Amino acid sequence: MKQLVKKIKINTTIELITGLHIGGSSDNVEIGGIDNPVIKMATKKNQPYIPGSSLKGKMRCLLEQIAGNPNVGGVLEIDNLFGSNDPNHPSLSKLIVRDSMLTEQSVKELEECDNMDMPYTEGKWENTIHRVMGTADNPRQTERVPAGAKFNVEFIMNIWDDDDEQKMMALFEKGIRALENDYLGGSGSRGYGQIKFGSMDKVELSESNGWTEK
């Protein structure tokens, strides 16, 4: 690996099929407030977003599970794309995953919706069921971004002179499909976090075009 030869920018969307909960700070929850808030932008009216770290980490985790590796790192093909600090096979991450923001249309729809519990989000009550008595215990409210909301997503794949671009892209697409058949965020086994990616718009950037879209 001596030279960066191109970047592939991949723009798409994520549509929430079911409500999404990616946890944020609950340090400032007021009495009577929601127990499990979602992560939100400090600006943009506290709109929820999907951290790039959550998206990238879940894709890597699923690919490693498919490869039969219970630990992070150790699969060279995956390490080559996602990076590794293994002293025997160190590598830079060649996949950049941006934080994903709500689309303008979703912002408008959520702001105009009269059924929301909070701006842009809903509250869902959860509890535990006593296995013997059959009673509901420990009620708590979890904040979710509602089903139907869409986020803009951007990936950047760095291709170096010794990379097999086709294999890298195939692995990336495998991670996308695996995530669609799993879940993003918390409480996936209880129905949260089912997502669907939109069509992939790919643009190649290189030194010859100044690393910009033309």
C-alpha cells in the first residue's frame, strides 16, 4: 500500500421500517421525563441522527459473525476495509461512514405530525413480564425515531494501489444486506431498528479531478 488512487463516494438513504433507538445521554432527564432518550444533534433543534460509529460498527460486527469470528479483528478481508490495530496485521480503515441526518422531507413531516410525543420522536412504554404471576413490572418509557423517517447516508471508500476494488465493494454490499436483515440500535429483538437502504449513488473521485465531483 503506497498510494491512494481513488475514493468512491456512496450516497443513499436509510428508511426506518420500525422505530429506531440509538441511546443518548440521560444525565439531564427531568422528573417525569423519558427514561431512555435517543442521541440528538446539539444544533438543528435537537434533531435525532444516526452516528457513523453505530452504523459502521454494526456492519463490521455482522460481517465478522458471518465469517465465524466472535471477536473484533482477525479476518484480513474485513480488517482491510474497516481497519485493525492488530500488531501483526495493522491497517488503516478504508471505509468512512458519515453521521446520518434526517432528510428535509422527514424533518417537515415530523414537525407537522400531531401524533408525536416529542419533537421528531415518539415515546414507547416498555415493561418486564413476571414469568409466574403474568404481571407487568418496571414500566419505563423509551424514546424512538418513528417508523417511516428517512436519513441521508454517505460512505467514502478509499481505494489504494494494492486493493482489490471489486472484493471491497462486494464486502461492503454484503454488510449492507446483512444489516437490512438484522437491526440497528437497541432492542432489536423486540422489534426496534429494522431499516432499509435506498438505491446507491456511486461517484468516483481521484487526484485527476481534484478529489471532487465533476
